[in-house]
Amino acid sequence: MKPKIFFIAAVLAMTPLLHAAVQDSKPASTAKADVVFVDAEKFTDVRDSYSGTDRGRDAILDQLREYIQEEANRFVPPGDHLSVSVTDVDLAGEFEPWRGPNWSDVRIVKDIYPPRIDLSFRLTDASGVVVKEGTRNLRDNTFLFNTVAQLRDDPLRHEKALLSDWLRSDCRGLKK
């Protein structure tokens, strides 16, 4: 009898965990934006250090994806859906290995190294009709003067500000 009781107790204890795993595996149907990175391994500069790693690149791109999806909730009109294909990223700053071995993992941010993001997008309404689409080459040569206060401590603040400006200009205020 004891093994049966132990088994039932174990199943009951794991039920919330199993339920959470099933919930996490379901696609997010309420997401207002889908973001795809096209040939990310060929992007100009999405490195976490001078030598860079695939894992570091993927972590940076995941942060940018999450940010676009969060901001889409603010700027994309209710019922609309945004599809974004990012074709190139060049993070603000650059690694300057000539400074010495202790500096190989330090990104030097200067106005001569502005952030750049190339993308194409399609905004559709609830019935699938294209409301707006296009290709954008996002640049901000004055990025050091335009730091967003709430992103001040974020290492991707310049790229996120660039994306926010784009979403604000292309998606906000579109009425059917």
C-alpha cells in the first residue's frame, strides 16, 4: 500500500509543474509581434566580446527580440500584428583590441560607432490585410545625445532606443 500512496502523492505534487510546462509550450497567440533574425551569423556586429561567441550573439538577439515584442504591445494598434525580419545589426560601439589584452572584452562607445539595424516589416490588421509594410535602415548618428532615461543602465540602450523610435514612427497612431 505504501508505494501506491507515495506514487499518488508524487503525482499530485508534480501536477502544478506539469501544468506550467504545458502552458509554456503553447504558442503565444496574443503576441502582437513576431521577430525573425535572418542569417544572424552574418550580422555586422552582435558580439559579446572581441572574439565573440554564438551563445553571446544569441543572448543579445533574444534581448532585442523581447524588446521589440514588448514595445509592440505599446505601439501596435489593438487587433493588428507586426512581423519583423531583422537582416543586419551593428551594435553601438566597437572592440578596440589595440588597447591591450585587458580591453578585449570592453566595448568602446563613441559617436563614430553608431548603432545600426536593418529590417523589413509587415503590419496586418485582424483580418490579415496589410496596413503598412516596408524596409528600414535604422541609424542614429546622434545616439550619444539621445539616451533614454529608463534604459540608462542597459547595455543595449542605444539599440533599444533606435527600435522604439522606429516603432513609434511606423506603428503608433495608425487607425483603421
